[in-house]
Amino acid sequence: MRLHDDIHNYYEKIVVEEIIKRKLDKQYSDDVMADFCCTVLNQLPPRYIRYDVDMAFYLPLQEREHMEERVNTAIDVAISQIAKKQVINE
């Protein structure tokens, strides 16, 4: 078993989906996005899985919605932190 190939945090998938939905990857450089993703994921509890399909099949809708709400809140916080950092750097 290779840990980095077999296991991942399911929140990563939800975060990436929301980033694409909001087109944040078009607004910020790759370097900023890497820091941004770390900031978002550090606000969320880990939810490690082997296969995304297992989560899609077994995760109750209410729990999925709760996870999405947490991701949206974490992204909003990260955006405000980026905005503050940009003001400081100007």
C-alpha cells in the first residue's frame, strides 16, 4: 500500500469543485491558489477515504450538504484573508 496513492481527504474533492464553480482558479495565480487551498483545508476536519465512489454511494445527502456548507464558509474565510494580505502588500 502506498498511502499517498491509496488514501485521500474527501474534502479536497469538494474544495476543488467549489473553486472551479466560483472560478477562483481564474482569479489567482497557482502560487496563491496553493496557499489558498491549504488555508481552506486547514479549517476543515479530515475525512479520509480510499474511493470517491464509496462516499458518493454511502454519504447521506444531509451530511454531504453539511460538508459543502463547511467548505463554502472556509473558502469565504480564505478569500477574506487573501484580500487582507493583498491590502497589506500594496
